[in-house]
Amino acid sequence: MRPSCDSYTAVVPRSLEHGQEHDHHRRSFIFTWISFVLAVVSIPVLCMCYLTTSIGRFVLLRFLKKTYPDLEFIKSVSIRSAMDTPKNTGYIVVLLKVDGDFDINLMKHTIQTDIVDKYDRVSGRLCYPHLRCSLTKKWMRYAWIKTSAFSIDNHVIELPETKSMSEDGIMQHVNGIIASHIPPELPQWQITMIPVSEDSFYLLVRIHHLYSSEDGVGLSDLLLLKPDEGGLKHGETASVSSSSGQYADADSIQNILSTVYQAPTALPRLSEHLSEICANTWNELVSTYDPLENPKLFRCRPNIFIFGTMLVIVTASAARDKTTKRNFAHKLKREMTRRDIGFRYMCESLVNTFHPAFWVSFAWWLLVKCILRLPITLLLMVKNTSTYVYWTYVLLYSVSELMYLARLIYYAPSTVIRELVLPFFGGSDRGAMPAPEGSKCVYWSRPIDLDLVNTIHDNTGAATCEIQLSMLAAALQEYFAVAGLQFPKNVMTTTRFVSKANLFQLNNRHVVTNGLLALPLPMDTDRDPMYSLHQMQECLQEAIGNQTALYIASMWQIDHSLATSFLPSPMVSYGLHFLSKKFPLTVTYVEEHKLDRKRRMLLWGQEVDAILYWRPPQANVCMSLSIINYGGHLRLAVMADANMNPPCKEIVSKYEGNIPEFITAAENYAKIVNTSD
């Protein structure tokens, strides 16, 4: 029988769908392969660029040092340094609201003695030598200027008490301080104390990003915060800390980000074990075959094996010798003379090696080794079976990690091209958002109880970070509609997720932190909270699934300034200005563990009621937004150009006003789901 028409209508669409999916996979495979080939072919060009840039910067620094001998030029070039302009310089801004009374003179004395004048016990040098230095720029390179008359009074300032001032009044007060620039002849950092009552005050910190990235100045130290006993140690990532704790929060962003990049665990363990084996083997060789360690060695008949081992030890000793600046040949000759190894000893080794007595003794040693030692070795292997099984597992897991890294390397070029290059051929999507002109203003929301967000989480099952980001997207959508800015689908952001413990180490290159995600915020949700949340979940999961290479590259750039080492500073600056046209917003999401809502304390015991943090928007980035979870409360902080119209305070008010709508929509969603079940 012939199939009916209905069967054809059922079969044809499925075959078409299968064919389209097959074509998509084939195009994706071809694109990935071509991207990888282009990346491999470009390696010599990148190496040449790195070599040329390094030599050019070395020559330029030598020239600048001779031209300006009184200046100390900064060797590295970071992203923020490349984006800095005289009108738009990157200043990190932090605001603390503190409960308790305070003595400004005690604060000045503590900062002077414990931070500015703090010496390292081992080297005897200042821990933060450039806190006394101002900054200048010569030929697009930053340099430190040593100031002879440093006064702590210029950097720790107390304003007159502003009694009975509302939070809006404090906001205006803070914006007035931010609008006033730090005099260029002074070191570019300042702490301003704003008293609001007898038992409450604000601390406003402005600091140039280079003090943190170059000197490792921790904002927690500058703010005189007590060490967070439950926080992270330097160099420890938040994911490690949370996973090692007694309770693991599956809802945390660190748990979600763990799928972006799975850091190797077996490879470092195997590398450490192999290094230990090599070190033990080397020490055994030195103790046995180095005449300086074993003078009895010359009593034995030399052979080519002993002489070759001695020669390796002598070469290694000469290579490690830092006591003289003579050439390697002179060091090698000196080490051989110290051990009394000469031409005669080499000749004796050659003669004894070909002597029949040597081969007879070697054959006897091998026979005894096989007959007596082999059974003992087999027994020891049986006894240590668990150890061998463990290292076999580590070896196999290391191979799987190598394959995982190889896969990341293979897909990395296509990811970079797809995320950073191809969007520019699709037309601009930043609307009419103006580039920043330099003058900044800040706004922040009232504290929002995190239990309200947890209520939405309980009703929808969405992660708290997804809920908060979707609320931010909804507020931005309303603001852009009022401002007359059109976005067809989404607005691109560079989003950074950090833990509360790592908040004050974000700009310190000595601390390992998380990378960045190119995260789109949905702009076409028609004011539907649940649709906005679902769209945000899709955007976040798509970014996590597709941007592993970008995430790792941003980590390397933040920690090691890798990308800016390949190109000259003008090209880096132009490239960043061009790239930032597609990313007009930056978002910092500060997460607090649900079971750790402790508030930080100052050194003298005052409790920090609120923390607000702003990353400076630079280049073509027009707005910096921070979602801060702290002390069981949520706040949104915005930094933008002071001339933006309407003012960015509207974003804060819309963010606060959307909370009830999201809660109601989540409760209705839960009712619908329960009814359908």
C-alpha cells in the first residue's frame, strides 16, 4: 500500500529538520577547522609581534630612563592603562557605610604607620613604595614621581558632619567629591570620611588602578578592615574555598561557573610527583657521583658512566652559578677544577670502560640483580599495589585532562572570532549610547532583603544570580525605552562574578580571580518578569557553554597581562576602544554565600553596614553596574557619565520598583506549575 498524504507531511518536515541540523554541524565543523588552521598559521606572526613589541618597549624604556632619569617607568601594560585618557582615568571607587564612632587622627596614624611606612621584614624595603609617589605619563607610558613632601593629611580627609542627611543627600555629597579631581602633583589615592551622625559615618575611597595592580595594595588594607577569617587566602579561588567548606551551595555562581572551565587537578598532582622523583634522583646522583659530596669516588676505578654523570653535575653547577658574571666556559672550567676532573681522568674512564674486567663485573652485578633483587622487587610491587593503582588512575585522568585542554585549544580560535570579530559585521547594536566624556556620577539602591530574592528562587528554581541579572535587565530595558535607545534583542556586557571574600582583591594581579563573560542582557521581554528570567537563563547558559576560551583568556590577561604583551600600546588602545563599542556596559556581580552573612569589621570593631563598589567605565563603555550581595541585603550600584540623560538614578529606582512584580510573577508561576502537576 502507498502511504497516505498525512504520512508524507509527517516524514518530510522531520527529514528537512534533520538535514538542516546536519548542514549546521557541517558548517560549524568547517568554520572551527578553518579558524584553528588560521590560528596555527598565525603563530609565527604572533611570535614576531611579541618579539618586536618586547624589543620596542625595552628600547623605549631605556630611552625614557635616560631622558627622564628622575622617573620610575612602569614596565607592564594593562588593559586599564591602555584605556586611560587624561579626561577618563581609571579610578576604583569604594564606599563603606559604617556603624559606630570614629577618630580620624587614629585612622591617619594607622594608615601612615601600618600601610604607607610598612617595611618588609625579610628585604627591609617598603611594602607599598609607590603610595608616596604621584603619576605622570610620558610617551603613553606611566611613570612614578617621588614626592618629597608627602602628607597623610592630603589623603585621609574628614568632612564636616552632615547631620540628618538622607541617603539621597549623601549620594549628592559623594558625587560632589568624585567630581573634584585629586591634584595631579599628589599620589592618586584618597580616603574621605563623611560623618552623618555620632554613631554612623561613610568612608569613600578613590584609588588609581595602578596602585593595586603594580604594588598589590589591597583595598581591604587601605580601608582598615579586619581580616575575614572565613574568607579566601591570597591565591585561592572562590570555587576552591566553597567546595572545601562543610556546606556546598549548588545555587552559587561559583558552582555555575565551574562548568565554564574545569581546572586540571590530576596534571598538577602528576607534575608535582614527577618533580619530586626527579629531585630525589638528582640528589642521589649528586651524593654518589659528585666528588665534592663523595670524596671516596676517586678510590673507585672510573668508567664512562661515572665520568658522564660527573660532567652532567658539573654542567648543572656551572649553569646555576650566580656568584660571577663570567661566561659559561669559564664557570665550567672552574667547576671541573674544583672537583679535580681533567683530561687524564677522562682518558682513564675510556680505558677502563673497554677493559674486560669491567664487563665481567657488570655481568656479575646484572646476574645478582636479576636473581636476588627481582623477587624482592615483585614482592614490594604486590605490597604497594594500592599506590600503583592510584598513580595509574592519576596518569589516565591526566591523559583525559590533556585531551580536554587540547579540545579547548582547538575550539578557542573559532570562539574568539565568533564572539569578538563577527558581531562587528552585523552592524552596531549599542544604539545611540554616548561614549563617556570623563566626568562620573554614582548612584545606589536602598538595601533589598535577600529573602525576597530567595522567595523568587524557591518558586521558580532559578539561580539567585539569574534572578538578579534578569531584574537588572528589566530595569535597563525600561531606562533605555525612556532614553530613546533601541536594542533589537539584547545589550552586550562584560560581566565579572566574584565572591564577597575576593571583592577587595579584584584589581590585584597577585591574586587569582575569576575571568569575564561576554554576557548579553535581554532587551525584548515586553516587561514580562518570567519571560525576562527565562531569557536571562538562556543567555547565561549559552555564554557559559560557548565562552570557555574567552573566560580563560580574560583570566590570563587579568593575572599576567598576556594579551597586551603582543601589540604596541597605541594598537592595544585603539583595539580596546574599537572592541568596547560592542560592550557598552560592564557588570560586577558580588555574591555572598547563603550561610555566611557576616558583616566585615574595621580594625577597631565598628561594623560595616554596607559596601558599594564601582569599576570605572573607560573607552566606549558608558556605564558600570555592580550587583552587591552583602550582609543579607542586595544593592545595585551604578557609575556612569554625569551628562547622561535621563540620569542613571532612574535605573536604580526602576530596579527597586520591579522587585514586587518579580515576586508576584514568581508566585503565579509556581501556582500554574503546581496546578498542572
